[in-house]
Amino acid sequence: MAKKKSTTGKKDTFTNTILSIFSEQPFKPFNYKQIAKLLGVKDKAGKDFIDKLLRELLEEGKLREERPYRYVLSKAMLAEMGGKHKTLTGKVDMKSTGKAYVIPEEGGEDIFISANNTGQALHDDLVNVVLFPKRKNRKTEGQIVEVVERVKVEYVGVLTISRDFGFVVPDSQHMPMDIFIPKSALNKAKNGDKVIVRIGEWPEGAKNPFGEVIQVLGRPGENNVEMQSILAEHHYPLEFPKAVEKEAEAISENVPAAEMASRKDFRKVFTITIDPADAKDFDDALSLRKLSNGNWEVGVHIADVSHYVIPGTALDEEAKERGTSVYLVDRVIPMLPEKLSNGVCSLRPNEDKRCFSAVFELNESAEILDEWIGKTLINSDKRYAYEDVQAVIEGGEGTYKEEILVLHRLSEKLRAERMANGSINFHSEEVKFILDENAKPIDTYVKVQQESHMLIEDFMLLANRRVAEKIGKTKGRKPKTFVYRIHDEPNPEKLNTFIQMVSRLGYSMNISDRQKLVSSYNNLFKAVEGKGEKNLIETVAIRTMAKAEYSTENIGHYGLAFPFYTHFTSPIRRYPDLLVHRLLERYLIENKPSVSAETYEPMCQHASEMERRAVEMERDSIKYKQAEYLSDKIGKIFDGQISGVSKWGLFVELKASKCEGLVRYNEMPGDYYYLDEENYRVIGQEYGKIFRLGDPVRIKVKSVDLLRKKMDFVVVDTDQARSF
């Protein structure tokens, strides 16, 4: 009897051959007909055998069905083949279209991820990516194969309820899909509510993540709901825990006699605070007195928050987590409860207050002859608003006029020295709103930085710099661990792009050395004053720079040209300042050894992250209020300037309100316009009319999407455009 031949070996070979095809193109889906064609199999029996094998490989977990009857390698197989296909770890930057970029942890080029290759990754997630083979003249592409860490699980959005389930459309532009809500997870939320939803499971094969409603914020469009939505979207607490409030309420601000002896007494020295008119937390004060030798003693007095907020308490843990106060258009969300921020620690006039102070002896040229840093007791003589001090500087009358003018004179000299030493004079415009009793914007204006603002800034910069030098400048000895405010050199690629941009706009820059680059920046800011391209140039100039952040590793502050710099002056609203106060007390007063950098560096990183979030929240609140301001002005005509050009259309910023909207090319009358990206302009194809960055333009408000904070404009006429 003839022995029956085994087909196992043949099948294994065939299977491995099929897997090798998937391996060569791991992200391209194949069906059985395509595999058969690649293998040269034409008969029906052979094709059926391949179809059967593919389904077996699917059951074995070696393939996954990307769409019906089309297969790709499973994540397990991709991981197994990791040696063949390079894998990187990075952070996801998700776009509203569903495509994404992964920013590699190890640096280098961002990796493009098409919408069908993002898997179950979401914005900011830490993921593993398998790279596609590099194609000539194409950006690096890949597929996300694993979510290493889900960074964000709570989203804000509007709930829609159908008969058997609900779904939430997220506010975030970085969340391209809705969140499915089972009926059992609605938690009494109603159709149309704005809610906070927490993502739970995401079943394999499901297009949408599953979630549950954890909080109902209210009805969309209501001011309080929208402001809370901004905070919740960025995962910032909406209220203080009861334990924190309880600790704050128990604090007494009485200063025992024994403690007074350990503090320098400045209560009889002329002292003032200068803050915005609507401020309630006054965390810095200036004192001034003339010394017997004719020099001036200037004290920079900062609320001694570290006396009240003790490490390890609920107060401290909450402040550490928040990292910073947040300033929305209509409210301040403080880092510390109101009892502290607006009461105990606020340097209100005619009240004894504990401070941590940096006191300087200056001559008439504002040169530092002596300094002292330590604990003090002050009693402010008067609370000034910036406008009051500005009026005095400009020649008006007022109490303590002579003292204010001395402080102003000294501050000017400090500023002149700073600029001479290479400080970059960055400009930025701050939009402010006039709100009615319901917090609806009825008008807008641009806050202008005046000499009164600069007076305070100059002395705060002085204190921050000298405090950092006190700890960091050690003449060869290893410095003790400290919290620095650092700012790295400009990114060379971004700087090169910026130089090319301003060159096309008719400006030049010299980057042959740092001093010439700084002069070029400062001269450029003067040259664009009042020009249409001003905002764009100033914004892009700031983006060429690295972001300032907190660190225990000092690299100096490039923008200010300070080798040593910290944040010492705002411990009511910034947690790093509170850390600085504690370290100063430990080193200068208690004479204790250095703390561990390994303990403090994570706190610095968290504070930097929370600062970035605070900036985003502030911007979101401004965009919302700008959209709200224009929401009842549909069809009205405004003067604006072209603030940006893109593949979608022109961005136009309104001159009076600084609201920015999009004019789509297909809605521009009289011609078909195409983008000349290199020269920051668009050109009419038939008649040659040109709209260039910075050009004035009259627009009509077409539509406003309040919830997405977007505004669409149309050009009133194209006769304003230039021609070839």
C-alpha cells in the first residue's frame, strides 16, 4: 500500500509565503484574489484554498480584518516582526480630519499617520509606531500599532440621544470621532446637554470609543457652561476639594510677637502695590527710601505664601497639581483658595503682611551696590492701578508723586541696561473685552503696554535675576538644586524659515552672531509697528524661539540674555515661585544642604505643562468671546487686514476687535484665486488681482460657529486688490 503524502509541509510553506507578502507591505490590506494574483494562482481550487488559509490566519490572530474580506497583519505579528520593520515611540498630534503625526521621543522627523492607520490612538497619547519603507521624496509614514499610555480620557462635548443610545460630539478639534454612550451610561443627561464624558472601553473593531457621562455642565451657549467647558476640556479642576477649603479657612494671619523678631520690619517704609484695576490678588509690592549716603533702597516684596502652604498638606498638593492660576476672559480660576489668594496672602493696603523680599541698594544710575534677600513684614501705603501710575508718569498730580517718579526713573535705567546687554524686546498684543452684566462682550480693545507696566516688570525681572544668581552663581562650587526659568536658543530650522519669510516681505536680519540677531529682532519689531504684517511677524518671531520652561538644569534665559533667571515674584498664582521661596528659606535662612534634583525636576516639568495648558485655556476663552462678539453682527461690514494665507483661504483680522475669520477662495467674487504660498499672497487667475499678507480689506461677517469658536467672512469687493 502506497504511503499517503503529507500536505503539512506544503501548507506551512504556502502560509509562510502569504505572511511574507503581508510582511513586505504590512499596512496594505489584501483580499484572497489579490494574494492569488501575486502568487500566480489562477484556478478556482487554488483561490479557494488561499481564502481558507486567510480565514485560518485571522482566527489564529496573525491577521486582522481591516474591512470586510481585506486583511492586514495583526498587531501581534507586527510586534513579532519588529526587527524587520523599524518601530518608534512618540506622542500623537491628532488632526480634526482623523490623520495624525507622531512626534518621536528620540527626536527627528515627525511621522505621518493616515486616518486608517491611527488605530485606537487619540491626541497626546504615547504610542508605538511601525514605519513604512521610506519612499523617495515622500514624508516618513507609519502605522500606530500600540497605545503605550492613554494621556486623556475625559472630553467635553454636546450629547445627542437617540432611542437606544447616545453619542457625544467633542468640542476638541483634536478629537475626530464621536464618543458612543450606551443608554445605561447617560446618567440623567438630557438631549442637547453639554457634558463631560469619560472614555472607558474601545472594543476591537469598533470605530468609536465607548464612554459614560460623568458630569452635566448645562446648555451649550450659556457663558458659565462654556467657560467651565474650557477648563474641563483641559482637565483643570472646576472647584477646590472640601479638604483644601477647610485647611484654607483654618489659617490665621496674625503675626506673633516672636515671629516679628525674625523678620525685617518694613512697615514704616513707603510701600505701594501696582496692579490691574480689577485685580484682587496683590502678590508683589515695591518699597522705596533714600539712604543717608544718597543712594536709593528699593524693596521687591513678595507675599510669603510658603509660610501658609506647607508641603504635604491638601493645600499644597492641590496647588502643585494646578500649577498655576488660569485667567479666562471673565474670571480668574486661582491656584489657591480665595481665603489665601485674595485675603491672607494679598498685599492689601494698611494691613500687616508677611513677605519674602529682595532689597537692593541702587545709585542714581540704577547700579546695584548691595542686596539682601529674606523674610520681612510690610504694610502697604496705597494700592495703585496701572492707569493711576501712568497718569503720574505723564505729568499728572497724585499722592506719592515724587516716589513714583523715582521708581520710574530707576526702572528706565534698569531697562536700558537690559536692552544693551542683549534682551529681545518681544511684542504681543493682548485683546480685552468690555462685558455686560451677563458677561456678553459689548466691545473690545487692545491692551497697550505702558510705562507703568514696564516699571513693575523691570523690578520683577531684577528680583528674579538676582535671586537666581544668589543660588546658581557659585564660583567653582557645585550649585545647590534650584528651580530656574530657562529659555533655549532659537530652533535653527524655524529661524531660517522666519528669515526667508521676512525677507520676502521686504525686511532683513543679520544672524552672524547673537548680538546682531538680537538687534535685528528689535529693529524688525520697530519697523513693523503699524504695518499690516505686524501681528504675523511678531507671532512667528516668538514661535522661532524655544518655549520658556522650568527646570533644575540651568541653561540661562536666551530671550532676556540672563545667565541665571527664576520666577520668584508670583507665588500666589505660580507653583514654581512657591518652590523657589521654600528653597531660598532652606538655603539662605536655615543653611540646610541641597535638595535632590530628581525630586524637583518632575515638579518643574509638571508646572511647565500646566502653564502651557493655562495659555491654551486663555486663548480658547478669548476665541469664544470674539465669536460671541460677532455672533449678532452677521451681515455687517468691517475693516480688516489679511493676517494669514493658507490653502483654504485668507485669514482676516478685524482692525478694531482683533477677531480673526476665514475668507474661502471659492467665495471671493470676480475671479478664481490661487495661492502663491512662497510670497504670502493669492492671485486672481484671470484678472491678476493680488491679495497679499498685511493688505487692508473690507469684509462682511458671513457666519459664526460659537461652539467651535470659528468665524467665516467674505470679501465685500475685490477692487481693493492690487494688480500685476
